[in-house]
Amino acid sequence: MAILSETDVNEECLVGEWVKLAELKEDSGKPKEALSLYHKAVRAEPDNLEIRCKYALCCAMCGRAEKAIDLLCEILDNNSEYMLALESLGKVMAYLGYQCGSKGWFTLYESGFLYRTIQSLESDAPVIVELGSCFGLSSMIIAKALKNKPNAKIYCVDAWEGDGSSVFGDTREFIQGQAQEGLKFIDIFKGNMERAGVLHQLTPTQGYTTEVVKTWQEQADIVFVDADHSYEGVRADVKNWKDFVKVGGLLLMHDVELLEAGSKKDSGPGLVVQEFLGDDSNYAPGILVDTLYAAERIK
Ligand SMILES: C[S@@+](CC[C@H](N)C(=O)[O-])C[C@H]1O[C@@H](n2cnc3c(N)ncnc32)[C@H](O)[C@@H]1O
């Protein structure tokens, strides 16, 4: 049994108090005051990953998102399974998305996982093809993860139908409302990405995925399928685009729900995974983080 000295006990108690106080400061809208308390706590207990995550999130709240991302990635580099750090990274992404106006549909784990997946690419000049960009949350995450790779290419393919017909529900109503104000769907995307400081990294490519693919030439390190979510739509995208993934690259798909993974049903994207990416395909069995699926092309 480890015996703590009196100084250790006091320090431990103090750290707990600093963290509690920092949380109160955050709750009362004083993140800068919270930040110095978290900083003290991290210095006193550098191995406490939970406090380091709280410190990182507070950095983001204080306008230092890049530092927050670096701190969280450092934790994940050494503890890849530490889910609180992945979730916190997702929170930073959600916060950045909120700040630039990019509503998205990712869970926190999905956002964190997307960032880490893109960041882990070895190539100095990776090529990413995103099918379905909408307001740009995932485009922004991809771009942020490639901020140190100026030769990366990120293609954002989306129909961005001005009358909202390529989206549904509230999103369609929103697009229609914006159209009445004279704002086009694609310009909402571009404005969000400009505010996020990543527009210069992106190549917006307007069109239906089934049309764009007809003249597509470039092999990609990652193709991310998140456009038309109907079974037929996802099926066409996977069928048309999967051979553009380089061997060793990844096919990513969103909204993959699988009965066999504990979901209530197989979603359209889930059915397509079973159909195309099974044992006899060119892809290794994928991994699933919430509903974000990633499979490596192996031949
Ligand atoms: C779920 S949203 C994409 C969300 C985005 N990836 C994110 O995470 O922030 C789907 C997008 O796909 C686009 N879309 C739907 N069907 C499409 C198609 N067949 N071709 C191109 N874009 C399409 C819609 O306009 C919409 O913007």
C-alpha cells in the first residue's frame, strides 16, 4: 500500500478544490479564471488525464482551440483508448463548428475519431474526397486535421441544391428561408468555412455524386460517404467510388447502423456495408465508432 506524506495529502486535497472552483468559474462564465486554476492542477498532477482534458476544454473556451486540440492529441498519442480525450476532442470540434455556423450530425466520438483518422494519414499530400458536405462540419474537421499539410487536397462534393431539395426536414426549411434572403446553400457552406479559417484548404465541387464520378480521375487516401442516405443512394456512392480509394486508404461512411453491432436496425448505409464490404471484398472488416464506419482497402 502506498503511504502518502502529509504534503501529498494536502496537495491532493488542494487539486480537488482547484478543479471544483474552476468548474464553478466556468459555469459562471469566467473561463479565463478557470483556466489558471486548471493549469495549477495540471502542474500538480501531470498524470491526471481527466484534469488535463478539462484544462484542454477550458483552453478552447478561452479562444485557444489549437492548443486544446494539441493537448488532447498528446493525451491520445500516449493513451489511444482514453475515450474522455476523444470525446473532449469532439467537443472542441463541435464548439468550432458552432462558432462558424456549421451545424452537423456527428456525435462527439465521431468528430474526435474523424479528426484522429485524418491526422494519422502518413502521406504529406493526402487526397480526401468528401461526398456530402452540407454546412461543413466534417469538412472543417478534416481541414483542421490537415492544417500542417499544405499540399493536401480536400474535395467537398455536394449538390447544395439552392431550393433545399437535396436535404430534408428542418434543413430544407432553413435553406429555403435563406434562399428567400438571397443566400445560396453553397455560399452558406463557403461562409462557414471562411469563418472557420479553412476555406483555402478546400475544393468545393458542386454536383450530384453520381454525376461528378463520371469524370473523376484521382485516387484518394480517403473517400468519405455522407451524401444521399437512402439505401439506393449510399449503394450507388459506394459502388461508384470505392475503387477510387488507394490500396492502404480508407473508405469512411456515416450513419452505419448494424443489428449485429447492437443497433435497433440495419440502416441503409449499414445494409450497404454488409453488401459491399464483406469478407470477399477488397476491404478489410471495418471499425465502427458510434455510426462512423472506417474500412481499409487491402487490395
Ligand atoms: C448529412 S449531410 C452531410 C453532412 C456533413 N458531412 C457533415 O458531417 O457536416 C448530406 C449532404 O449531402 C448532400 N447530398 C444529398 N444527396 C446528394 C447527392 N446525390 N449528391 C451530392 N450531394 C448530395 C446534401 O445536399 C447534404 O448537404
